[in-house]
Amino acid sequence: MIYHELTQWRMLPGLAQHDVWQTAFLWLEKSSRAAAEGIHPLGADGFFARVMSYPLKPRTEARYEMHRHTIDLQYTLEGGEGIEVVPAGALQKLNDYTEEKDVEHFVTPARGWARVDNLPGQFTILFHGEPHQPQLQVPGIEAVRKVVVKIPVRLLG
């Protein structure tokens, strides 16, 4: 997991030099604010930005998820949300993986190992194979408007 402010992405080694990361971050800088909810293709199959809004949930109602073939670049436009992570080996699988959506879910553990609160202007990168629990309540915030850029790992080869 990487957590930072959008204004600082060019300082992260490897991101500013790679065309896929450049495409993703430049789209966030230039297009995300005015983008309608829904999917916005970014030039390759499976590489897109999804703009969405939803109310936040208590930890007991949110779900742990993991992707095998894609990286999530989650960027908050309005509101905020908590995102918790736990190593995959510490979780019990629900064995519901779907190739089409590249997602599987896990039983929520008694506690998480790390958490970030993604607030406006901040992003979190969640790598493939890294379980995470988004949609978590943040004190004083009821909902989030955000972008999830889906980056197929094969594009970074």
C-alpha cells in the first residue's frame, strides 16, 4: 500500500517514469473533478477510472476484498473513507473469486493491521494480492465521492 497526496505523485520513485502510472495520475489531475459517475476508459483493455459515490459503513458491514490481476489507485474527491489492510495470510477466504470482476472476499478479522483515512486530494494504491477493506466510516464524514483507477498488472510488465 502507498498513501500520499495527489500533488506529490511525481516524487514517488517509479511512478513518474512509467507511462501507465503517468496516464492514471494525469487523468486524476485533469479530468476527475468534472467526470461523471461511471467508467472512463484509459486506453488499454481493463485500464479505466471508475467514478463513484456511496455512504460509508461501520467496520462490521464493510467487506475485505482482494484482486489478483489489478491494482487499485483510489483517489478521494469529496468526503472521505477509511481503508483498512491485513496480510492475506491472516484472513479466511470466502472462496468467491470471480475472474470477470477480479475480486474475492474474506471474513473480516477482529482487527485490522493498518488503516488510512483517504480524504479529499489523497490517494491510496492497493496492490494485487493485498487485501483491503474500503467504505469505512470516518468521524464526521457520512459519504465519499471517489475514483478507483483499475490498473492491470500486465501493463506494468
